[in-house]
Amino acid sequence: AGFLAGAGAMFALTSGKQEAAVGGGAPLMPFAAPMAGRMAGTVAGSGLAGPADAGNAPGLGDLLPRLEAKVAANPGDIDGRILLAQTYNELGQRAKGLEYMRKLRQELPLNDRVSFALGAFLMKSDAKPDLQEALKLLEVSAASKQAAINNLARVYQGQVMVKLGDSKGAIKLWSSYLKTLPPGDERRASIEAELAKASKK
């Protein structure tokens, strides 16, 4: 679930997908295809893939220089910049990715996608300060008018609470949110699954 737990989030959100697929342990983002393959498609579609790439799916390390070049050429591409930070993280350069995300949020403190992405980034840490910061960011994201973001933010809020030892708080949060969703709403399944896991702790 490597890239599923990071860069896939914003890729899925910005392409209009709103599924809230959550798994055990690390959070799973709403993204089904292998991230390297999807990134390869994006690179190709953006004209970044060279002739030698035909028929091949480059690895993340191979795609990184091209993604960096694309972002440098178009700094207004917020989704690309978020993806770049997540790519650093997936390649074992967490500190670089986190610093990049923090700088991006300093530039765009009111951008819902950036706040959510930084919160999702930090929640994968086991350090209490990171988790507390993630919780604050996700609380902000839960108020977003973008349905895909506010739904996932609520799921992740509860997951962070559980990691911080507040399972009761997570259960209360998810139970309250569940009451706002109509019967048959596809978002209910992920919330109910999280409730079931938290109730066993």
C-alpha cells in the first residue's frame, strides 16, 4: 500500500474520485491502480515521457526528475507539487517531502487540498507532535466544501485519535458523522468499518 497511502490521495481527489477506502494500520487512500503506473501515464500525457519509455512503466526514481522538472516549470500546479512531496516520502526522503509540504502550506495556508495533504502526510508518523499537528489540520479539512476531502478528513481524524490513544473520542466522532449520512450513502461503509475496529480496542 506504499503510494496508496500518500500520493494517491490527491491524485484521486483531484480526478473526482470520492471513495473512502480505508484499511488497517496505515491509511489507504481512494486509489486502486499502482501509483508508479498512474504516474507514468501522467508523465506520458504531459509530454514528459521520452521515446525510450514506450511500452515501459518507469519506477518512481525514474519519474522523479521529470516530475521535479514539470513542477519547476509550472509552480502553480498545486496537485503536482503535492505529488512531488509524496514522491520524496515514498522514495525514503521523508524529511525533504515534509519540508516541501510545510513550505507549500506557508504559501497557501487556506488551500484545502494542501492542508489535507499535509495532515495525511503527518498522520503516518508515530511521533505525538506530528499526530497532534495532523489532527488540527484534519479538523480544518473536515470543514472543507470539497466532499472528497471532508469525508476522508473525518475518517483520518478518527484514525489519528486512535493512534493517540483516544478510541472513545474517535468512536464519538465517527458516530456523530454517521448520523449525518443518509441510508445507502457509499461513505457509510468506511465509517462503519472504522467504528467496528475502534470498538474492539
